[in-house]
Amino acid sequence: MTGPSGAGANPPATASRAATASGVNTATGTGTSTGKGPSTGPATASAGRAAPAGVTPGTAVRPDPLKLDALGPNGPFRSRERLTISDVAGAPMAELSLVPRLFVHRAMAALRKAETMPAEERLAALARAAEAFEHGAPAGIPTDEYTHLVSRMSGMPISVVRSAARGIARSVAGAGHDAGCARPMAAVESWRDPATREGRAVWTRRAEVFAVHAAGNHPGVHSLWPEALALGYRVAVRPSRREPLTPYRLITALRDAGFGDDQVVLLPTDRTVADDILRAADLSMAYGGDEVVHKYAHDGTVLPQGPGRSKILVSGGDWRPHLDMIVDSVADEGGTACVNTTAVYVEGDPTPLAEALAERLAAIPSLPPEDEGAVLPTQPVQTARAVEKYLLDHAGDATPRLGGDGIVDPLPGGGAVLRPAVFQVDRPDAPQTGIELGFPCVWVAPWSAKDGAGPLRDTLVLTAITEDARLVDRLVDDPSISNVYLGDHPTYWMRPDVPHDSYLGEFLMRTKAVIRD
Amino acid sequence: MTPLTDLGLRLPEPVLDRPPGEAVPETEFIEAAMRWHFDPATGSPFWLRAAGDLGFDPRRDVHTIADLAKFPNLVDLLREVPVFDLVPRGYGPDPGIGGVFESGGTTGPPKRVVFLDDWFDWLIDYSLADLAARGSPTGVDWLAVTPSGPHMFGAFIERFVRRAGRLPFTIDLDPRWVKRVIAEGHADEADRYADHLIDQVRHVLRTQDIRVMVITPPLLERLARQDDLVELVRAKVRTVEWGGAHMDADTRSLYMTEIFPGASLYGRYGSTMILGAAVERHGLTADDPCVFDPPSPYITFSVVDPETLRPVEYGASGQVVMSHVSRSALLPNNLERDLATRVEPLPGSAQVGDSVADVRPVPVFGGETVVEGVY
């Protein structure tokens, strides 16, 4: 294991560059493979766990792989077609049941037919599910074991997984309140509100069935869609093959807490069936890259959740007081989130900042994901090599300040840490600044007042250190910048009641006029 | 049923003319077929032209089904060849044309074959016996939701129902148009076309007494999305036969146990390139693998490692090699794109070659090669 190392002292990898094209968001990322299980037929077991509790943190191998059944409208379904989900070292961890198209359409039809639970029951069930998710053992998997499994499966540092699990629980418990933040001030929640006697807007669902193509980069992806349940939608989640455990355990908790099997389903599918889930839903949300954003750009029923390309602008004075914030923005959450900073723009010579950033990031140790001190993400070696190759192939004329020799640091126990990379470009509109990768990887660019807002566009979160109120006006007005943080606030800052891709309720709800006697 | 020429003369090699169910000695059959197809007096122009480039003499070197592996895979030539060149000249000037059929056209321009009446009759007799052994109803009305036009499947079913059933109901179905609009990124248009087909199915099912329905798996799946159609099928249809595409084991199980538990459901695994199909083994349950037994030695399968082309072990997965040998046609050693599990023939059967199970396309899990972005 590579210990902490000083700047430049840690050339992580010089071995051969794998030619595989597998990416960070592919099945190969977790060493998946398909296999036919024995013909067990639909499962009747309600829990997926196949081994006793009490896995010691640090151990990677379970006696039997977890059985992650599909969670269909008639209960758990164990299919013959299964995908083996492996840990970052390639050891099989779980068997995910993949459902065929027929199952998908019947499940979606069942959601459509189902009656929505009354609002107060939904909110009470969400609260119970949140409690169980954080402190209980849904699907027979206690929280400590769950976070350990997720860190081994996804390569996400366990501290990040723990905090994400708490975040999910908070979001689930607060889903009703958070969703309500989107309600227009002039609208009321129910036609029963006395205000409707005079005529009022009532906040209502636009549709009935909501689907999610989830991502596996960060468990926190699953903290948003429970708002749809709170609003009375029936919800279908297609999990990521990279980390299906979080939605499996969360949906199990929701069902245990009172949501019927026909209220929320987990539909793991082969890629060829994935679009059927979206087409069969009224509204949906799809996580993915630029291709997903383009695919659904003109489809008003799909809310794409694309690359973040979050940025920091340091104008005017000294960047030094903000170095901690910049380092955190790049590396917090393992650098795997859309709110992690991809590019830093600095007024004046960017070299000192790039070097300081490189020194700080180089000091982060390479540790296996389940280690309490882990900060950096781990991936299967082959996936890590593919990411590395992509980075080096696309770095072009950028000056490497860290990671120029490679970013892959194999761990003795299997898998490889993705070590941070810092590259410096010589102009603010350098195309490299748009390259967002699933580890701490940052492009440092020069910026001057005459460049204005242009290079800062197409951004999920922009943190701006600036005194220029007119520039701030432009940034806040710019439709391609989703969030603007002014001052020493890291790009990953978020709170459930503050939107980060607008409020989901803006997409799910509408207002209608009601007047009554 | 020995074919007679237009002059009323019996054709040579009578071992090629046995009815279904009658034992056929493998070596005698294959050697007779080689003599027939490669004798300049009786062979087809297609094979007589190809013979010079084979590097072996089929009449001397091919004796068994396994020897068919010596042949190169020439099916790609069937895209361009004037199709009457495929007819053995030994039939004389009036061989009795049953039809000209084309492959689906998934992998380029379609490949064409000719069905002669003697083979069509054999295949129908064979299928009648299979239907009877299954206990399927006879003399009833059928609905075929199968590719029409130049496709073998629909034409076969229509002709078969004239013998096995009462009225053959059909719909127009052009699978190439569906493939094209999907390839061009118009999934919505493919959906509209499928809805158009399903609407026609609904009209027939609602108004007619359909007892047997033949349908492709994608359209059966679309049908099963509509509650009213599921109810109609449950109420009327005793036998659902599927073919023309794959059906995975989970889907098959859902039909058998949840959706159409009262009907008999069985599959037909065929290909234009074998001028026919293998039918599902009788008596299988939802938990059994879906096994197809081909009518050897006319239609034979072997399951091979796609790299070495050597047979895989029983129970292992490989790619399917298909052959057709009859008096009317010779199409040996065609490596199909399907994956399947190699299965032993039924104990006690005289079948030569492999049976297959879990037939499926190459899985599509890859393709997501994008590295950029965090999702």
C-alpha cells in the first residue's frame, strides 16, 4: 500500500495501459459478468442476505454472494438471468437479478393501476424507512455491514458512504418537507384548504408514475427520488450495476415501512430494456453523461442529470486563504460527485495555485476504500487503467502538475486507487476544462476580468471569489450555470431544502385552479 | 412418397424420401445426398459450380453429419445467386416450387432459399405428428402473428393450418421495416407499428374463435401488456406457439406460470437457412430449460466454441452451427449468431447431432464505453 507521499514522489503507475474501453460507469467497473443461476423460480425470500451478520470491517469476502432480487409489484423476484457484482478486487459480492422486458412492462402497469397512499401515511412511512435505513437492518443488512459492502463494491471511501447513508436517511425523512419547498407561494396543498372557497391554485401531480435511471457513482443519488414518493408518485428505480445495494436496501426499507409492493419497485435490467422503463413511465429522471443529456434534451418527460463540470473562480486577491476550500471541492466525496470541482479559474498566474493544489492532493494516502482514513476512490485495476488512459489521451497540451505519469495506484489487496491529478492549461477556454472524471481531477486555468462569464458557463455549481457584483449578476442570470456560491463555500455544499438541480417538485408538479362553494 | 419426375420416373437415392418418423441410417442418407447434390446429372448449378473450389470431393469424403463441418459456410452467396440455381437439376424442369423465402435481413441483404413441394410436405407431415403428440387441438381456427411476405415462418404456418386447422387468420407483418426504423433511431415509430399490429390482433381475437395462436416473442410481450388481450387469450386460446425470435427463460416462466397458465406454450427454433425449425421438447415445465430437438438428419445442430469451432461440452454454452440436408436442398455448416447450451438428444431417440437450450443473442451489457462524467 502506498503511504502518504509528497508532491511528485508518488508516480502511481507506469505499467501497461489497458486498452479496454470500459469506463467508470460501466459494468466492467465492478467486474460484473452474467451468469445463469439455477432455476429457482421467483424467490419467496424477503431478504437478500445469504450470510449471517457480523462481517468484520476490513474483510472483503462473504461466504455466499448476496442475492439482490428485483423488487417487483408482487414482491421480490429472483430471476434466472443474474449479474454478478464484484468488489473492487474482483471478488464476487452479489448476484443481481435482471428482469426481462415482460416483467418491466407488467411492473410499470401495476404501478399505474395502484392507488396512491394518503399523504399522511406516505410521510409516516418515509419517516419509518429513514429510521430503518440509518439504524436498522433492512433486507437483513445492518448499517455497518451495508456501508462496508458499498465501499467494497463501489470503491467509495467508507467515510463518504457513511455520511451518504446519513444523508439519504435525512432526505427520506424530510422528503415531504423538501418536496414542498417547490410549491408556488400562491398555491395551496389541497383542494380542502379553505382558501379554495375564494378560488385558489392547488398544487397537484403532473402525472402518476415516475422512473429513475440511477447512477452508481455515489449513494447520494438515491436521496432525491424519495421526494417523488412523498408527492404521491409511484416510483420505479433501475439501479446502476456498479452499486445496486443502496436502492435495494432503501426500497426494502420503504416497503417494510408501509409502501406497498405496487408503490415502489426496483427493476434491474439489461441495457436493452432500460429505455422501456422510461417510456412506460409518465416522467423520469436519468443520470448519465453528455450522451444522456443530448438524448433527452428535447424530451420534456425526462429530466436528465448530466455531468456537473463544477468550477471555482478566484478573482482579485490572494487564492491562499481559499486553498482548503479548493482542495475540499476537488477531493471531498472521493471526487466522484457531480458537485466536485472540475476546473479552477484564477486571476493572474495560475502556476502557484496549481502547484499548491498538487502538493496538497499528493499528500492524500492511498488506502483501501473500507479504511477509515480513505479519501480517494478505488476501482478495479482494469477500470482504473481505462480512466487513466482516457485522462492522458485527452490532456493534450496541458501541463501536468500531478498525475502526469499516471494516476493508478494498485492496492495489495486488489483494486487500484485513483490518485489525484492536477493539470494546468494556458487559456480559460481550453477544452480540457470540461473533462470531468470520477476521481479528484482538476484543471487549473488563467482568468482575467475581460474573459467575463464565458469560460464559467455550463456549470452545475460555480463557487466565485469575486467582489464584482456585475459579474455576479451575469453568473446568477446565466441559464447554463445552475448554482452560484459566493465566497469561501465548497462546490459540494448542499442542503436538501436548497435545490441543486432545481427542486424536483418543479418537474413533478403543476398547479390547477380550484374554486368551490 | 417418392417424388416422381414429370415423366413419372422415380428419382434415384430413395433413402432421401422417407416420411417423418421413419428411421434414416445416417451414413447411407448422407452419402446418398452427396451423390445426389454433386452428381453433374442431378445436382444444382449452385453446388456444381462450388464443388470445384471445395478442396475435397463430397461424394468421396463426406459420410456423416459430422463430416458436414468440412464444407465452407456459403450462405452469404445466397444473397446474390439467381435462386433457381439452387434447385437440383435431377428434379427435371418442373420440380414443384413450394415458395421462395428470404432471411430476415438483419445482417445485410436477405439470403434466399427455394422450398420444393416435397420438402414442404415433409415438414408439414412432421409438424402434424408433433402437434398430435402434444395433444394440441385440431380442426380449430388459428391466428398467425408472424412475418408475412417473403418470410418462411408465416408462409409455413398458413400452409400448415390448411392441414392442421380450420381457418388460418393472419396479419401483415414486415419485420424489416421495424428493424429499419429502430436502426434509424425511430423507436417511437416502431412502437406505432407494433401498436398497429396489436390492434389487428385484437380485432381477430375479439371476433373469432381462435384456439391456436402463433406469434413472435416481441409481439407476444406487447400483447401481454394489454389486460384486455391477456383476457381474450386466456378465454380462447389453448395453444400458444412462439418462434422467429428469442425468448429468455424468465419470460417463458412468467407466461407459463402467471400470464397464460391455462394454455400450452411451446417454442419453435428455426431459420430460413435450414428450411425449417426444431420444436420444443415435449413435457417441459417452466423450470426446465427450453430444449429444442431438431429433426435429424435433415436438420442438425452442433454447439461450438466460436473461437475454435470445436464442439463444447454438454451443458456448456457455445454458438450454434446449423445444417440442412435433404433431397431438395443442401445448406451445410452455417454458423449462426445465436448462443445456446449444448444438450444431449432425448435418451433413446435416433437423433444425430445436438439439441440446444437457452437460445439467446449475444448479451448486450457493453457498449457503454463513455469514461467522462461521474455517472
